[in-house]
Amino acid sequence: MTDTHDNPVARRTVLATGTAAALTLGNVSFAAAEGQPGSRTVRGTLPPGSPDFVYVPVDVPPGVRELRVSYTYDRPAVPAGTPGNALDIGLFDERGTELGGAGFRGWSGGARTEFFVRADEATPGYVAGPVHEGRWHIALGPYTVAPQGLTYEITVTLTHGEPGPAVPPSYPPSRAAGRGRAWYRGDCHLHSWYSDGRRTPAEIGALARAAGLDFVNTSEHNTHAGHGAWADVAGDDLLVLLGEEITTRNGHVLAVGTAPGTFVDWRYRARDGRFARFARRIRHAGGLVIPAHPHATCIGCSWKFGFGEADAVEVWNGPYTPDDEVTLAEWDATLRGGSARWLPAVGNSDAHRDPDVVGLPQTVVLADALTREAIQEGIRAGRVYVAESSAVSLSFTVTDGRGERAGIGERLRVDADTPVTVRLETTGAPRCTVRFVTDEGVVFTSAPLPVSGAGVVEWRTTPAYAAYVRAEVRHEVAAGPLPGALAAFTNPVFLGFPGR
């Protein structure tokens, strides 16, 4: 049977959760005879300024094998420069919608118009499992609402019957063969069809291998449902870390290398004071907290939570653009403070679909082994440089006259007036220029590297003149005062004794 009714915002109960604003609408109730399919369609309109999340309760009777949801919404014309309608969607089961609770069953954002869940299978992005009796909730996220409002229609279909056999997830191993202590290349920001990407995990694995990567991290928007889909992608030559991109209304953050099955909630804003709780959730699950593309220009993408809870920051995201240049400058400014705690920089592709390039750029980490823990420790320590491809390799060191030496992410402990030599060896960067950057800014720029792309650049300084030094490898520019796009950059080497 099919039933239709309206579900206007006027029929609502505001949730006093202390989180980003939310409301619940009148419930959808099913009374279909057991063994018969049943459908209900609800319609409503959300005005401009609606809460971040709207919940449509669905009362599920016993004996249901599958729950299926489809939805549509209007897209009226809007004035130039005004966002139109965009409505995200997800699902919570009978265990409820509590922030960080156990009820989460999936999220597809705006990537899908329908989804289903049942014991043996679910739409990518949703968690397979039994459809138990009780009050479920469809979660709507009005990402943007046109001045005319956003009119939606949701159809819920329940199919009765015995549940299919549950399929246990198979997770990838936390280690690969590796090369002992070595530089390993990775991409920690990738999207498959388990969120809004268009590639399968197998396709991403093939592209990662072709890009010369040693590790990847899964980072689907607001869901962990794909964690069990990567076991066949991993191998002795490719480590697969599991994670999530927590996509809030005040910025996005990567959870890198969490325990299998870890879900991290996203339903809060900076003003709610909840981020520290979920940063701890990531770390308790063995992951790193890495804010993504802090100055991205999409709505809700700019990072507003500060960096006090971060383990690193994604300075370079995808093809190099002006917002990456802004992030690079902002990150460099934090190094000038001389704090004992500094924030390492990484770079990732954020690849979703063709023509996005997996491994553009890539985080290159000095690690003791190709394991989850060793890669994370290398990132946390800042033993990292970022390159546009596996063709670009760097060796960056600072030495004194006695042979004392420090590399990327390390400190050369010498007196303030001790002369030191900064040395960058580069391959794969034809006609690029090398810049050395210290707490005084850009202090040295080389002549272009030869067309072979290989070269050695040296510069001498002292700790009194440079508290740290880092390297940039830049492409040529046709004209103008702005520097060329990055081909690679390093984390800093610190000079002298801390606090002096």
C-alpha cells in the first residue's frame, strides 16, 4: 500500500541537544499487514535559515527485511551569487540520533537519491544490519536553502520477510611488507563510491599503485561503512589505512588510521564546543586528527575549530591553487612563534572521480616500517615532505662543520653563531626553482634547475639568523610577482637549542 501526507516544519519538536541546531518532524507510521510491502510518502518545505539537521521519524513494525528510502527536492532559479537548494540525507536506526551514539546507519550527503539497508547488504555509505522494530530517523541536512525555501518529498518503503544472513566485514591488515626504514609515499584523502566519489576501492587501489604510492587512507564523508570493502585492495605493496572525513558545517577534518569500524560524528559547529570530544574519539581509536583544506572556498569547508587538537594540517589539497598558497603562508606563520609544539604539514589529492589524480599531491613520510603505527609516527614527528608526484624526490638536510646533521622534522642542536649548511637534493623537477624559507621569510632563491630535473642547492646560515629552515620547489611562472605553483615542499628543520 502507499500513503501520502504532508510533513510541514510547523509540526516540529526542537531538540535541546546543545549541538548544531536540529529539529524533528511528525513521524511516519506503518501499519501494513505483516508480509506485505508498504510505502509512505511525506512532503514538506524547509525555509531559509532552517536548522542544520532535520529528522523524520519512521516507526518500523516487526518482521521487516529491508528499509528503502528515496527522495527528491526542488531546485528553483536563484539570483546570481545566491546558493540554490542542496539537501543531504542519512539514516539512524532504533538506537536513536544521540550525538556520537550507536544509532548511525549511514550517510550519503547529496550523492544519492535513494538507498536501502538490510541484514546482508546496504547501499554504499550505509551500514548493513537487521532492520529492527522501533523508531528510526531519516536525517536531512539542508546544506543550502534558496530564498524560496526547499520543498522535499521522501518515500519510505518497507519489505517484510526473513532477514538475509549477515556478512561479517573483512578489514585490511595494518601492515605491508615495506622496505624497513625508508621514505613511503601516501595519499590520505580519497573518496570512493562509499561517499560522493565515483570510483570503486579496487579502482582507487590500481590508481594508487600506478602513482607509486605505498599507502592510502580511506576518508569517506561522514561514514565508516566502507571500511570492510578494502581488504582485497591491500597487499604487500600497498598499506590501506582506515578513516573518515568528518564534514561539519565549520570545516572538514581527516581521521587517519583509525581502528576498523570507527565512526566519528559530524553534527556540530565550532560554537557548540564539541570538537575536542570527537578529536579525542579519533585519537582513542588510534587515528590522527588532520584538518583538511582549511581555506577551501566551498560553503562550510573553511576550518573554524582552531588547531589546538590537530596532529597535522593538510596544507596542499589537490592541484595547487591560491587557497593552498594561503594555507601554506598561514602554516608557516605558526612556525615563527618558536613554540615547542609545532604542527606538521601534509598534502593529499582529495580525488573523487575522473579526471582527479590520485597522488596529486602525495605525503612522503620517513617511517621505520610500512605499518599503520610507523606511518602515523612519521607524520606526527613531521618527518614529511609533500610532492606533486612520485617523479619528484627530495633529500633535505642541515649540517655543521663537525658533521652533526638533522633532517626534515628534526632539530640541529648547535650554538647560535655556529655556521651550518643547508642542502637540498632534488630529482624530477625540471626548470623549477628552489626557495629556502626561514622565520624571516624567503631568504634564498636558486636559479632554475636543469631540464633533467636533478640538482643540488646549498645555502649557509647560522641559528642566530634562522630559527628554522624549510625548502620549496616551485614551477616557473610566465610573469608577475607571484611565485609559481609548488612541485614540492618540506617540513622544517629547526636550528639551535629550543628556548634560546
